[in-house]
Amino acid sequence: MSPERQAAAGHSLRILAILSTLMAFASISTDLYLPALPTMAAALHADAGTIEFTISGYLIGFSLGQLLWGPTGDRHGRRLPIAIGLVLFVIGSAGCALSTNAAMLVGWRALQAVGACASVVLARAMVRDLYTGHRAAQMMSTLMTVMAIAPLLGPSLGGLILHVASWRAIFWTLVGVGLATLAALCALPETLPPERRSREPLWRAMAGYAELLRHRRLLGYAGAGGFFYGGIYAYIAGTPFAYITFHHVSPQFYGVLFGVGIVGIMLANQINSRLVIRLGGDRLMLAGALGAAVAGILLALDAWTGWGKLMGLVIPLFLFVSAAGFIVANSIAGALGSFPERAGAVSALVGAIQYGTGITGSALVGIFADGTPWPMGCIIALMGTGSLLCALFLVPAASVTRTEATAAG
């Protein structure tokens, strides 16, 4: 390989690593402290349902914050908003570490999320700045495979930190992660040059979300990913208590069980990246949504009957979360491909819908918590079915309409 090609490859790998880190903020901010949820509930004198609202509070900040960062990134470029977001993330993480009650923790988690979502929404837009079509979906799958290392290691690392220190040390660790990523941002080039930036005032760009919501195809992609995220966050909120409290699994072994699902996501993303050019992202997204719906229904039955005990939860949950490899990358790439000139706003809108549904999933687990895995299983089944209906009835129908319109023109 020539020195020029070696330099280009090294440059691409550096960008890949930084983008993966930015996109991992959504998961690492939550996955790292999952094993500590029961300990935090005891330390802050809160019940399981109340402490699970720290996840919902995070999702509220994450969902609404994206609606601001997307148009801001289209107007001012990608790097500056990401840097501001990282500063907010560091402040929010420090606030979580210093919280003395559950209400304070929920509030600081919301601020932490507003900062973290800038990295995620604009990293997705940067992928669209650099790649198009099936290549964008392929690159998104590669990024998600790399960034899956964070949730794979997160619960295990969080369990280890909890073993040697208090739950507050987990949030101080996140402060360090935020500062390190802020330093690494210096090596990331700006992907949106001034001549391609939006000239719209921010308020007008925000109002443009209503126009985007009128596009059926976009709603199909956003709904398929959104309902799936609702199931994922029901899983995140429910498994610590289903595994640790109900089935008496240790926090360290919980990290192992959580990591098994991440391995499934990584494998599915690799399969998706190899098949997407030949089969298309829409077909693979539909296949993933079908698998998620079936796995969710099996999980609900196992949680209701107690069949299979711990493995009766682990196996269908593994199948459900593995479907992320086919649903998430393809739904995001499909939505971004529909409006490439508004990548930041579309990324923000899709992300807000996804994490907004995640709010619903995690909150419902907290509201209906009864000490058993049944509420989690039921909610995941409903969310998986919703993802399938969106992929089945919105995206293909919109594709036919577009094809017919093109032919008529």
C-alpha cells in the first residue's frame, strides 16, 4: 500500500473511531450505571419505580434536545454544537455524582442527556455528509458495530466500579469520558462546509419539523425505529430488577447477561452491512422488525407463565435486542436519504421520535412495576409489534407511491 493510501486509511479509521465514540454517548451514559440501580434506590431511599424514572428523565432531555441540535448543526456546522453539548454532558454528569435525592438525580440526568444528544444526532448527520445511499447504511452498521463495544463493556465496568467504590464513582467516570471526548474532537474535521449550511433562522428550521412529519415514508422509518427503541428502553429499565432483584443475579453477572445481547447486535450489524447492498435496507429493516415482534411475544408469554425461569427471559431478550442490527441503521439511513439537504433536522426528528418512544417504554415499566418481569415483557411485545406494523404498512406503501409517481413523470 502506498504512503498516500496508508495515510487516507489512517485518517478514515480516526474519523470512524471518533464518530463511534460520539454515537456511543446515548448508551454509555445509561449502560454504565444500570447495575447500580438497586443500590442507588437504597442509598437515595427511593423505590424501584422512582429510580427507573432516572432513565425516563434522561430520555426526555435526549429526545427534546435533538430537536434543537439538529437545525443548529445544519446552520453552524457540526463541530461547535458537539463541543457545547459535551460541556453540558460533563456538567450534568458531575451533578448526578453529587445528587442527594432521586429528584435531583432525575434533573441532572436530563441535563446530561441534552448534552449527550448533540454528539449522537450530529454524528449521524456527519455520516450523511460523507456517504450516500446503501453506502450510508453500510457505514452506519459499521459504526454501530464499533460503538457496541461501549454497551458491551458498560454494565460489566459499572458492576466493577460498584464493587470497588460507590455508585457516585460511576458518574465521575462519565465526567472523565466527556472530557476525553472533548479533547478528541480536535482531531475531527468539519464535514459541513459553510457553502452547504442552512441559511434559515433557527425558529423557521424548528417549524420545518411539521412539514417533515407529513411525509409518510419518513414516518415509516421513524416509527419502525421509534417503537423498537421503546422496547429497548423498556429492556434497559426492566432488566436490572428482573435479573438482579427477581432472579437474584449478581450485578457483575448482570453485566455479562447484558453483554450477550450486545454481541447479538454486533453480529446482526455485521450481517446487515454485508447484505444491505444486495437486498436493500427496507427489506432488512422489515425482517428485523418481524423478528423483534416475534421475540417480544415470546418474552411476554415467558414472563407471564414463568416458563424457562431466567433463561426464559434471556433467550427472547437476546433475539429482540439483536434485531437492532437490522432496524436501527436501515431506518436512520432511509430517513436521511429521503432529505439529504436537511440531514441535521431529519436526524434530530427521527432521533426525537425514537427516544420519545423510549420515554414511553421506560416510563411504563416504572409505572406498572409489580416486582415481576411481566410489565417489561408485555411492553416489549407491544413495541415490537408496533415496529413491525410501521415497517410493513408505511415504508413499502410509500415506496410504491414514489415509484409510480416517478414513472408517471
